[in-house]
Amino acid sequence: MSVTVVHDYYFKPDGDVAEGKAAAAEFVEFLNDYPGNQMTLWLEDRENSLHHFHINVFDSIEDFEKVIETPEVKRFSNRLYPHTARRTHVAPLCDVWLAQGKGIEPVAHR
């Protein structure tokens, strides 16, 4: 069963958003090649540029648990967290059975 992880980040008004985005870009690049990762997206709120979302879909809870133990997650957190005022995440166990859009390959139900 897949696991979808949604992170919700709010940057501090005086936080370095550019550094946070650079950390995110590096981390997303890592996740794009990570075994067991189906999809990763980083989104910026149009109405509040300090509010960002990071969405990942992993093949299994085991794949998710493996990735959170990697040095890349620690490096990403160390770069991003000093610039955020608050952050939350949810990780519901669910299957992704439909994902399609311009430039996005369909994600097949597993």
C-alpha cells in the first residue's frame, strides 16, 4: 500500500526563502531518483509566498521509513528548518490510483 506524505511549511517573515527553495530543489532531485518514490512535488501558495507544500508518494511505508533515515533528509531539514516558523505533515496510508496532467506521467494503481 502506498503512503502519501504532505508537508506544510510556513517560512518566517525574515526567513531566507531562497535558501529554503534551494534546499527543496536539491532534496526533490534526490527523491526523483530514490527507489520506492513514485512522485515528489514542491508547491508554493500563490496568495502567500511564505507558505509551501511538499508532497511525496512512496510505494510503501517501508520505503518512506527508509528515506527518512537518509543523510539527505537530515541535510534538507538542517537547511530548511531554521527559516520556517512552523511545519506540519500528514502521512495517510493510501493508494494513488489516478494522477495525470500536462507533463506528468500517469501513476498506475499498484
